[in-house]
Amino acid sequence: MAEPIIVARGVRFTYPDGTGALTGVDFTLHAGEAVAVIGGNGSGKTTFVETLVGIHIPEGELMVAGIPVRPERLAEVRRRAGLVMQDADSQLFMGTVLDDVTFGPLAAGLSEKEALARARHALEQVGMAAAEAKAPFHLSAGEKRRVAIAGVLATEPDLLVLDEPTTYLDPPGQRELAALLTALPQAKLIVTHDMRFARAVCTRGVFFSGGRIVGDTTIEEIVRRFGWEM
């Protein structure tokens, strides 16, 4: 059996002010899985997904694509896991869509020719190839989200981590995003409060409370057990 994309065992993290954000997370994600990360504000879900790309360095065992999340391995980890932020504007800062999507591959050391090829392929994957010359701030919320995803896809990660990806999207935009994510082959971890979206994209969900996972089951069972229909 292939090595899991994520292995977390006893993962803990405490902020400098003493707040214990993660208190012992155990979790496994396999290739091709899409898992919803659900829980209330302050439950630890966002801190956990941020550890996966090295924003925080936790205690315990945390492996991404077989690489330990340690300071000396972060460059490798970030080549294997890509984070799509809640606010797409936070990831779009170049003059054109193509420049934005090319940025990641160039930063990883690819030649300009290779980076452009990856960027254009990623834009095709998300249906935004025709917008490569546009300025990102001229795009709709849904288009910005697609370009932000393309920017991550251009680095060819094994794992996509998405933080509240339906934010600012109208229902048609949410349906289009669900279809896009379902079609992508990467493993996905999706922080969301939207159970309809979770049902459309994810095969299971994990429920965070008190800095740890207290439920790992189907979306329907999480709704039933925790009353989480939002």
C-alpha cells in the first residue's frame, strides 16, 4: 500500500502566549482522499492545517508525503503540500494572472520556460487559461479562487490544503469549485463550515474540539453526532 500523504501522531502546538492550540492530534490521509476539517472557532483546525505547510512547527510526529515537518525540511514539505488561503487576494499579488501562477515554480528554482509551461497547464486545469493576461484584481471572486488554486497546482504538490474555499462565492461559484476539486487527483484537506460543499467534495470528515480530533467519520455522521449543519 502506498505511503500516506499525511501521518499525524500526538501532534501538539502551543502559541507563545501559552494557548494550547493542538493537544494531541492523530490523523492519516491517503493519496486521492478528500477530507473535510470541521469544528468551531478556536478548535484547532486552522492551526493544524497551517502546521502541514510549516507555518507552525509542532511537537509529536507529523509527516507530509513521507517528509517530517521540521525546520530543516520545510522547503521539501512546501513542494509537496500547497495551501490555498481563505482570502484569495492574499495569494494574488502580481500584475497578471500568468505572472501570479508562474511565481511558485520560479521560486522553486525552475527555469522560466519550465515555469511558464507548468503555469499554463495549471490554468488549463482550472479553466482560466483565457485569463492569463488579465490583472487579478479584475477577476470575480470565483475566478480569483481558481487562479489561487492554479498557483498551487503549478508547483505540482501531492496535497492541496484549502482554508474555507467557499468564502465570498455565490452558489453557482460553489458548485463550480466543487466540480473542479472533485476532478483534481491530489489528496485534499478542506477546512469548511459548509456541509453541503463538504458532502459534494469529501469522502469523510474530521471534527476538531479542544485542539484534537474527536470524530473521524462520514459527513452525515458528523452532522448527526455533533449537530453541525451550517
